[in-house]
Amino acid sequence: MTNEPHDETPARFKNGYALPDLDGRVAVITGGASGIGKAIAQRFAAAGMRVVISDLDGAALAATAAELGVDSFAADVTDPEQVQRLADGVVALHGKIDVAVNNAGVGPTARIRDLTLDDWRWMIDVNLFGVIHGIHSFLPVLTSNPHGGYIVNTASMAGLTTIPGVDMAAYTAAKMGVVGITEILAAELAADGASVGASVLCPGPVLSQINSGLRSRPADQQGALTETDPLTEAEGPLADLEWKDPLEAGTLVIDGIRSGRLHLITHPELWWAVGDRFAAIERAFDITAR
């Protein structure tokens, strides 16, 4: 007999692999010059990893690399060729990649009725295709690594539910895609018996610079997106949320890789929002089954 709690999580939502020992491992992080990406780099470096950060902002990238004592490569995650050069550059520098973190993202907001097609394309190019490009370039390197590997994709709490009164349709569309892709990736890797794990990071409010992404938007694109904080005027439970330090998200990522957890949640107290959505879907199935 055992006193350990029974885990009723369906197998397809479990990770098949973990990396308990990170000392000496090689990691690459997109969006690594600031915010959550920088915090992950700090935690990785403190764990003895060899870290490479990447970002579109060359000046911020150089400053962060110098501050943390890590390597860096500039890359635009919306360009698959640049992401491939990033992967090739890390392998050329360190001989391998053990952990890849597809973290780059932007978070401007606007109501659906005001969004232009340029708005939709840019948000999805960065937040969804940035992850897709990373998986495409990093995954073959990870799966060929005889010592195992790990991939982390940054989504959002918006990847698990819609938030009332928050105009984040384009962002939510991309982040829900990231969650789904990561869940399927983890299931496929487990089914293949691959020595590679996958996690999806779903942050709630974190003190980062995600809402300052418009400076990197192509100048020829027009749209309605703004960088107002979507939670500034929030009411009810949202107004009481604690804004977390990015380093807490970095610690969560480290712990997730070491334990092989699929879903990494910064704000468990937001379960009410996710649970409400799941309950509504459950009720819809109950009605349909009658």
C-alpha cells in the first residue's frame, strides 16, 4: 500500500520525460532580453546551464547578455530562416541544445470589431508562428540529443480561458493555439518514447514588458492595437490579482523541466476563470447528450 495521492490526469495530458539535472545543459531562449525570458535566463544560469538568449531588440539583447554573462543571437521569430540560423548558431557555439524556450511574444489589445487584418497577422505571426518556427528548428536538435532534451512554450492564462472585459481576441487566438500545440507535442513525444519533454507556461499578470511590443511592429502595417494594460481597469477578482515578479515564472519553468510537468501556472487563484469556461462546456455536452 502507498499513501501517495492518486493522479487521475489522463495520460495524454502527462509529460513523458523530465530533466532533473540541468547543470551544464545548453539552453536557448527567445524573447530573452527582458521580462519572463530574461528571468528564465537568470534562473537557468544560476542552475549551472550554458545559456543563449535571443531577441529582436539588439540593444536590449546586448545589455542583458552582458548583465547576465550569457551568449546572445539576434533573431526575429516571425522569420523561420532567422530562427533556423539561431538554432544552427547555438549548435555551432555549444555543440548541442538541451533546452529550448519559445518565449517571444507581444500583447497589445483591441476589440475584434476594430482589429485590422494586419493586426491579426502580426499578433499571430509573433505569438503563434514564433513558437511554431521554434519547434520546427529546435525539435530535431533536441530529439537527436543522446542525453535528452526539453522544450518550453510560453502561452498565457489567455490560452486556457477568455477573460471577461479584456479585449484580447488576437492574443487569445494565438495563445490557445500554443497550449494545444504543446499538449499534442508532449503526447506525441511520449508515444514515440522520445527522451524529450514539453511544457507550456501559462502566466497570469507578470511584471514584464509584453505590452511594449508595438515598437517592433513593421512600420508599413496599420491597425488598432494599443499597449494599454488590459487589467488596469479590471473589477472583481481580477482587480485583486497579485502581479508576480518574472523571477517567479523563471523558477516555475525550472521546476517544470525538472519534474516534467506539462502545464505551468503562475496564478492558481485564476482557476475560477478557467473552471467557469470548462463548466460551461461540460453543461453544453450534458445538454447535447440528452
